[in-house]
Amino acid sequence: HIDQIMSSHGKQIMQAVTLILEAEHSIEVKEQTLCILANIADGNTAKELIMTNDDMLQKIKYYMGHSNVKLQLAATFCISNLIWNEEDGSQERQDKLREMGFVDILHKLTQASDPNLSDRAKTAMQQYLA
């Protein structure tokens, strides 16, 4: 139902997500906010709300490089959902994210010491190779 929710309240939800990610909040609050983004990125049309928002993409990129593994994992999950290659428009999304440097970050994260993060990054990289 994410597409239905985002078509009705997407602008407000994206504003709230932005405010939380930019403000001083705990790691746990930011992690849950990134999980909200990952769920948005799982919608068919809702993912365009993220893909057309370069500021949001930069925030995801920032959190993929964060020192906290929980934030890195949640941000990487967002990207995985955006690039899933079995969905319409995946090639265009993959191309844009590649141009923005996400593939380089994913490649680095495949070497992460945390096995969950490494596995998530490897899974995302496989979407580019499929």
C-alpha cells in the first residue's frame, strides 16, 4: 500500500524524513527514518519521490558512508530497493545512482567488517551485474 500512501501524503512524509535526517536525533531514530525510506523505495511509483529528490539521494549516500553500521545498513537497504532490477525503470535508476557514485560506495561496503552490511552491499551489487 506504499504507493497509495505516498500518492496521498508523499510530500509531507518526505519533508518529515528530511527534517529528521538533517536534525540532531539519536542513531535509532535516524535508523528508523532510513527504514521508512527503504519502504518508500519498495513502492512501484513511490520510489520516484526519492529518485527525483537529489537532496534525499545525497542524504542516503551520506549515511551509507556513516561510521555507524546500523545507519549504513539502513541506507544500503534503501539503495537495494531503488535498484532492484526486476522492476520497471530499474535501469534508469541504476544509471543515475551509478553516476552519483553509489556503485563505488557499494563496492567499498562489500568489504565491510560487519557481515550483514557486507552481504547487503553484495546483494545490491548483484543487481547491477544481473
